Amino acid sequence: MYLSKGGTHFQPISWEEAFRKVAETLNDLDSPDEVAFYTSGRLSNEASFMYQLFVREYGTNNMPDCSNMCHESSGVALLETIGFGKGSVVLDDFGKADVIVMMGINPATNMPRMLDSLQKAKDNGAKIIAINPLQEAGLIAFNNPQQVKGMVDSVFNVSTTKMADLFLQVRINGDMAALQAIEKLLYQAERENPGTVFDQEFVGKNTVGYEGLMAHLEEQSLEDLAGAAGLSVEQLVEAAGIMQDKKKIIICWAMGITQHKNGVDTIKEIVNLVLLKGSLGKPGAGLWPVRGHSNVQGNRTMMIWEKPPAWFLDKLKEVFGFEPPREHGVDVVDCIKAMHAGKIKVFFAMGGNFLSATPDTAYTAEAMRKLKLTVSVSTKLNRTHLVHGEEAIIFPTLARSDKDVVDGVEQFVSCENSMGVVQMSKGILKPVSKDLRNETQIICEVAKATLGDRTKVDWDRYGKSYDAVRGLIEWFIPGFENYNQRVREPAGFYLPNGPRAGKFSTELYGNKMPFSICRLPKITMETDDYRMASVRSHDQFNTTIYGMNDRYRGIHGERRVIFMNEKDILDGGFQAGEKVDLFNYYEGVERIARLFIIVPYNIPRRCTVTYYPETNVLVPINSVAEKSNTPTSKLVLIKIRKHVPVILVLRD
């Protein structure tokens, strides 16, 4: 589908004409760095690898991706501490764990496949600690729909399994303070009975900076930490007591931790606790950043990354004979800023709903409307298609559930889950149109049209066979040896994971992992400010909204709601069910989200929760996590005022 400059609607054109138009625009630019090539987590390993190959032969590392907006903080923190940017646990570890800590995560809604593992852990006697500002129903108890009893109980609305043995209802961004308080309590117990609380053998052999961390903890006031966390000292004592004599501890987290200004440091604090307990590199223990999307982790493994390592670029040059770009590219936030400034003129998106997923919606929309061309490779229409450059092209592609047949041969793709397992994914449905092409074919055709005779890659070969692409990946990505054979095994295969195997290596400390000294964030609030976090509803996956209900939170037929503490509602002069506007000021700019309904909820004072993406408009483009540049969607300061309808006066 093509929208011409000045056109009023999209119209169909041939695939060949669309490829030609994209190629002409890309080749007419002054620099390859005037293009941003975005990737969503739905892209397979095979398409991801060919995409980055095209982009780098074209000449840029401008490869923003959805990781920049969710778990970039996890990757940064883990690389700097344990030397490996992924989690270290497998599903079997849950059944062997003594303690599981879930932070900033709501598994019943966002990670339902996790429930079976949690069920096994509970059956084996594990204690579960949930740390979250909202007292989510799925954190307290759950039915496991994968079991017959769970299915029956679900029908009769009966909770079968107690989830959390201890629920710590922190205020928004109180997680780091809670962790430091627990560590301080454990340190006090360790001093009273040396060697019984901390794994001193593990600490001495594998870490550096222990004395510095203990000195830092001694300086902290337990009462001040409890206050910053929004918890009582007694609650923190109970949490420390659960962990005190345990070594097999798993800590898992999601965007409730990563999307804060101090998200990287909070994850480093998580690592501190795990290292003190020696809970790394052994069964039933470890770190797990829970990535919910189908291949967000696999995209990065396939080098969808604006900061590619030198060894990978060297290998591209060695194998293909072209000189790949060495300068770092833009991530999502920097991409939006560059588009807004006119430095990026073309935006090419492989999947996703960029406008709805990104922060500062009005600013981002302005940026996209300044582009010469927007290109979307999509399975369905979404809001981003309506906010475009001077010209726009939509390439319709096969969904993951569609049969993918190329030259009469049925194909399959592969993905990597958040535990490093690579498995095949094969569609079974008849595509809605015989004219659809798969993503790898589209990438290869765009590459051929754009690069022409100067390309060093046999795009025709890889566009026709995923097996050929996987054979190529074997050459470049460690851990993918015998890829075509191993991916056909029913359970797939695990990628190498040093920390899981007890092999530790960091850039600055060799085979030692550093403890981190992290300072609590300073959050300055005016008297009428509230902390706001945006979350998903139950009937939602990322930006895809399936329905208007959120049954776990008691919401039906509405999404423009704001969850508030009942006392805050009264103190603010509001009423339950009242319509309000949300707004804030950041760097002199007012941002406003109109017409929200107040819903009383069990949430800490001065904290509020709304749904994403409706309140993305309130997340400033410059409000990002330190080091990772991730938008701070889980802590935005807002003000609330009674809604005043906007009256438009029409004149002749």
C-alpha cells in the first residue's frame, strides 16, 4: 500500500514498484545515517539476521529496537556486573528453588506461561516474595489453567494456589530501598553468625568490592530505607528472615524495575543480593529478567543492536568483503529526537506499533510527520500507519501463525525465549491472501533493489530458504553450531550461558563480578504531585488491545482510568468515578492526557497507575533511565485536576 506526497489515502501498488520506491529514496539520501531501521520483538531470528545484514551493508548502525524501551536497563546492568546480558535460570530451576522473589512483575496477566513453574516451586516448598506497588490478584493467588483442576476452579472462580508468602507493597520506585534494607538486615545477621548468612566462599572466589558494599550498608539507616520503600521495618525483617538461611534464590523482574531513571542501579542492587547469597551458577538459583515478547531477546542475539561489538563487524568484513559501519547508531529515544531535528529522514519499521509504544506521543508524532518516507512491514494495521512522512509504504507480511511456503517448500522460523532456549515456530493457518510475503523475502528484495550491483550478498538464496539463513547464522553467532539440526529437535536447544554454568567473566574484573554501590534516587515532589506508573490490562499484549476489560482489577468496558489510593481521592477533593485530566510540566512543556475516571484501589499513598499506551503522552522524551536511555514509563510525576469539557466554537 502506498500513500503519495499530498495524497489523501493509501492505494495498492505492486511489490516491485514498492521496492523501487524504497530503494530510490534510500539511495537519494546524503548519508545512510539519515535512515532509522526499527525492529519489534515479533521478528524471527532468521529475519533479524538478514535485516541487520542489509542495514550494515547499506552503511548504518541506526537500529533502534523494542529492547531500548523495555529491558535495555537489564542488559546494561547485567553486562557490567556478571558480564552477560541475559538471565541465568532455566525452567527446571524453579522446582529446585528455596526462595523466588518477583519484582515489578504481574505473571498472571503478562507472563501466564510462568504459572506452571511457580506451581511446581510451591509444590516443592519454595517461598515466594512479591514486591510490587499494586496488590495484583495474580500476585496473591492464582489458578493454573494448564492443569485440569485449575480449569475447573477457574469456572467457579476459586483460587487454588496461594502465590506470595509475603507481599511487600512498595511505593513506586521504592524497590532499591527495599533491597538495601534486606541486605542490611542480612549483614547484621551475618556479623552475629559469620558464614551462616552470606556465602563467603562464593564471595571470596568470584567477587570484588564486598568490603565497600558492607561499609555502604552500615551507613544506611534501616528506618530511612523502610520509609523510602514505603514499608514497615517489620515487613523487611520478615523478608530477610525468609532469605537468611537460604542459598537457592531466584530473583525475577520486568518493566516495573527497568523503566525508572535508576533502573540500571536497581538491577545492580538485585545482583548484589544474589552475589551475597552465592545464588548464581547453581541449580535453583539465579537472575531472570522476564521478557514477555516472542523474540525480543533473539533480536539482540542476532545483532539487532545500535552498538555492535567489533568482533562481529570484523567477521562481516571477513566473510562478505564489505566494510560495515563502526560508529554507534541511534536507539529509540535518540532516533525520535533525530527525526524531530530533521537529521533522520526515513523510518523503516519491521513490525511493531512505534507511535503507540514510544514515549511523549505528541512529540513523537511531530517527529514522524517530518520524515520524507515511512515504511512499515506489518501483519495488521495500527495507529502508526496514520502518522507518517511525506510518503508512506505498508508491506503486508505473514503472521507467525500463517503457513509460510516458498517455491512449494513449507518453511519455519526460530525464536529465542527469555531463558535462552531457541525453538522452531511453524505456522499452521492459511494466509489471508496469496499475495503476502514473509519478512525475510521482503528484506532481501529491498536489499537487492537498494544495493544493486554493489552488494556482496546473495540475497536471492537467503530469500528462498530459512535453512540457508540458519547456515549463515552458524558462521557468525556463538552457540548456533548445527543450527538446522538442533532447532528441529522438539524442545529446541539452550544457548551457552556462562553465569548459569558457573563461569564468570567481566570486562573490567576478569573472572570476578563487582558489587555495586548504588545511591537511592532523589525524587522531589510538589504538594500536588503524584507518582504515576503505566501498566497493561489483562486484555492486552504490548500495544495490542484485545478488549476493554481488566477482570483481575475489576475494570469493565473502559481503559481511560486512573487507580488511586482512597485517602488521596478524599484529600484531593475528588470522588470515585469522577472524570479528571492528568497533566505535568517538564522542561517548560505542558503535557496533558484528558478525560480519565478515578478508580479507588489498593495502592500506596501519592502513587497512581494508568494503562499504557493511553498515558504515554505524559512520558517526556528526555525522562530516561541513566545509562540505558530507557523511557521512564514506570515513574512519571503528574498532577490531577477536574475535567473541563473542551468547547469548540464554529464560525462561518
